[in-house]
Amino acid sequence: MTDRQTCLPIVCIQPAIVMDYALSAGKQSMGGICLSVFFIYIFSLFIYILRNMPILDWKQSYLQMCGGSAVQRRRPVIGITGNYDNATCTLAEGYYQSVLQAGGIPFIIPPFEQTDNLKDVLDRIDGLIFSGGGDINPLLLNEQPVKELHSVCHVRDVQELLLARLAADRQIPMLGICKGIQIISAALGGELYQDIYTQMQEGTRIKHSQELDRKYPSHTVNIVAGSILHTLFRDETIAVNSFHHQAVKTPPPGFRVSAMSEDGVVEAIESSEYKSVIGVQWHPECLEESPANNGDRSTPLFRWLIGEAASFREAKRIHRRVISLDSHCDTPMFFHKNIDFASRDPQILVDLHKMTEGKLDATIMVAYLEQKERDEEALLAATAKANRILTQIEEMAARNCTLLDIAYTPADIVRLKRDGKKAIMLGIENGYAIGKDIANVEHFRRRGVVYMTLCHNGDNDLCDSAKGNGEHGGVSSFGAEVIKEMNRTGMMVDLSHAAESSFYDALEISRTPIVCSHSSARALCNHPRNLTDDQLKALARKGGVAQVTLYHGFLRTEGTATVMDAVEHLNHFVNVMGIDHVGIGTDFDGDGGVPGCASASELINFTRHLLRERYSESDIQKIWGGNFMRVMEMVQNV
Ligand SMILES: [Mn+2]
Ligand SMILES: [Zn+2]
Ligand SMILES: [Zn+2]
């Protein structure tokens, strides 16, 4: 009983306590939950930070990096020139952080005097940033220093001017920042102001050397409509920071001004030839992301550079894997001018340096014969001249035998590429070379000639020319014999320069596919030398190929033709014939070459445009000679 009595109050009290506790705790429970959620949050944040901060446990990071897929993400490598002062190379963190953020791998290039290393440096990067710094030594630009000149660093200037020139030759995407815009401009032939305050003539200057922190803008710039810069910022006016008293006076050839401040100072330049080069006078890597700053002012430029570098990297990768063959150049026309094919010779558009820079593996050099009289003596002279030019090409090849060789078959080109050598093939431009002696076909074929155009400008004994008088009404009976002999000996029949009548005749006569080594589309440019859609279709039906030429007159009837026109012509060829019947024959050194693809060194730009047009690697392989070599193989193995 006592148990029950003593028990009762407990039983009675207990519910009361529980109730009381529950009532009072009701107010606290929310706080309790909040507190525990907070601790859980802090704990998980701690775990998160631990997992995401390799510095805290590098061994753990190492294990993580060794797990998962072994596939490397191939991000573009961006070289950034370092600043140099007091025997120390430095780089402000904004540069490399911006590159990292935009998806690139930063790679600092210190200034050094061993300039023979520079080409190797450039081989290993996909994009290049010229960073800010002191003034440029005016002596390097053949000028005396004005008294307003600040400090200069000679070693750095020399190296950067060299780098900019070499990088431009290699079509490496570039971004110049502050001093960098001036370096790019000066290296490529532009003019500079050593001091805008004393040297600029018109008007007065606004303040270009701000005391504000670098992350704040201090003046605005007006962006030129239609410029790359305009597409990047989608704005006519942006606010920028400013730390300079030098500026670009005139941009180099192939460049345009893309932004100016109110007082007329050049604040940005860019390539006007569809190349990936931009220079800005401000410091985008320091500008802060803020609404006051009209949005983000740094990342568009870095994102642009990394995007261009990625495409350049992809173009280089493709050129390593596929053979690139230019089906027509007239470089031997310059052989009598004492040119040096092994050096970067400004007289010619194709040499060993330019082929290497533009990643061109092979080119077909022709013995070109101007159409002249057709009497016995003149015909013998024509044949002799063709032989002489072929000998000159052979001698040039012999002089440079460690770096290039003559290729006679597609297999030769493949072998030479594997050996790291350039391939030269032999061609004849104008069947005039045959004279009236059919035996000359076999003679030239034995010398290694892979193709011969039946004619040039003017009718000859073989056929009518696109620029002739319709003498035979197409291919002559001798011309028909020549075509059959070319079929028998394995020489490609080339109908560039031929009249339409000759074209259809030859297509009928030839047992093997025919080629047009350098011709463009009539539908886009009405020139008698260009191919109509009907011609293209007939050519493709017979398995042949037409090679777009970079000759301005065959690309556009009005205005200046550029590489974009050549791309349009190629697209048209593909639309009419399909991807298996197209290629590129530049006509370099025969007046070929257009802005954006002006020499062999710029041919990799064409590949980048093809990538932009969404051609696949296999398409590009066909365009860059795969189709042409397919026909060559077929013709040679008859
Ligand atoms: Mn400024
Ligand atoms: Zn030519
Ligand atoms: Zn020609």
C-alpha cells in the first residue's frame, strides 16, 4: 500500500512535470533545432572545405587525382610574359587567375636573352598574353627618347617584340594588355606615342594615369561597332581603368582600332583579317566584377582568348594527324630571283619556314609556261623551259634534302611527313609544254610530274582556254591523244584554265577522274575561269575534285576578297558536290593569297575557319588533300 501511496504522487507529479517542461520548452525547441542545423551546416562546410582544399591534405588530393578516369582534359596553354625588375621576374595574380578562371593553363614566360629558345616556347603554347609593364625602349623603334619617358627594360622589350612577331607568323592567338597592346602594335609595324600628353597633336588629354585603385574604372572608352570587341562586350561604351602615358599612334597593317577614349587615344586594336589578335590599353585582369562597373569587364576578353586558343590547339592537333596538301603554287616563278627556300624569304609566299608555321605538309609546285607563239621553234623552247624549271625545283630540293624531298606518290607524302620532312610535288601549268610531240607526256611523267593543266590563258594545240578564241571548239584531236597518253602514263588531267567546251570534252575523253587544281565557283564569282554548278556536278560524277583557289579575282568580282570568301566558295562546292570532291589550291606566288590566308604560314587559319563551319576532322582530312590524293592514287595506278 505504501508503495502505491508513495507511488501515486510520483505518478501524479510526473505528468505535471512533463507537461510543465513541455510547455516551457516549447519556446526553446525552435532555437534548439536551429542550433543543431547550424552545427551540422558548419560541420558539412568544414568537410566541404577539407575536400575542396588540397592544401590541407595534399596526399588526399593526390589519391583523388589518381582515382577515376585517366583521360586528361586538354586545356589550352596560355603563355604570359612576366614582368622584370631588380633581377626578379614577377606576374600580378590577376593575369593567371583570369586565365585559370576562363579555362586555360597559365604558363609564365620570363624574359631571357637566349632568343633561340623562343620558337620552342611558341611551339608549346596555344595562346599568348603580353602583360603590362614599363615603357618601351624607343631606340628599338628607331626613335630617340622624349624627356617624359619612364623606366624601360631592354631585355624584356627585345624578347617581347620578337615573341609578338614570331607568334604572328605562327597565327598564335594573342591578347595584349596595356604595354602589351603597344608591343603587338610596334612588333607588327604600327606606330607609338612615347608620351600622349606631349606628342598627341589634337585637343587635350583626359587623365590616363589614375590614382584610383586598379579594380575601379576611371574613364570610358567607345567601342567601334562591328568589332570583335563589340561582340564581346555587347556595348558601345564601357568604363575602364587607365595606367599609361604611352599609346598606339597608328595600328599595324592588318589591324583596326576597335576602341578609343573621348580624347582620341587608341584604347584597343584588333586584327581586321579574321585573326585572333586583340590589344587593349587598360587592365581587364584587375577590374572588379561589380554593377558599378557595368557588369563584368574582365572575363569576356580572357574567355575569348581561351576559346581562340582552344580552337587553335584543335587545328594544330588535326594538322598533326592529317596530311595537308596545297594542289597549286607558282613559287618556281621566283627561283631566278635568288630566293632562299630554306629561309623565311619575303619575296615568296611559300618557303620552308612558312610551310612549317602554317602546318602545310606538301605542295605541288608547277612549271608554269606563259602561252606564246606556236611555231616549231617556240614549241621546242616551251618544252625546254618546262624541263629547266623542273630541274630548278629538283636542285632546290637537293639543296634542302634534310628538310624536304620530292614526292612522286601519295605514299611518299605520308612517308615524308612521318620523317618530319616537307613534300614537294611536280606539276606543269600549260600543255604548251608538250609542243606537238606526244612522247613528251611520258617524258614529263617519268620526271615525276603528277598533273598538267591542258592550257593557260590562250588557246594552244591541245584545247581552248577559258580566256581564248574558241579555236578548236573544245579539245583538239591532238589534245585527245595527249589526254589518253596522260591516262596511260598516270598523269592527272587538270582542267583549271580550260574553256567550258574543253572541260566537257576532256571529261568525256579521260578514262580516269579529272581535277581542277585551282578553280573557284562561278555561282559566287562570275569569272570565265570559274566552274559552273553543272561543271561541278559533272566533275563529281566522274569522281574528280575541284580545289578552291585563293586568287582574289576568282573569289569576288567587287571589293576585296578575304579568306571568308574562299570558305564560302568551298561551302558552295560541298553543297553542290558533297565533301568527297573538294580541296584547296592556293595559287600562291601566282598572284594567289587573300587577307586572312596571305601565305603558306597562314594556312592553319583556313583549318580554323573550317572548324568554325563545323567541318569534322574527317571532312578536313578530305578537304586538305585527302580527296586530291585519292584521285592521284587512282590515276597513277591505272
Ligand atoms: Mn586610357
Ligand atoms: Zn599557276
Ligand atoms: Zn593558274
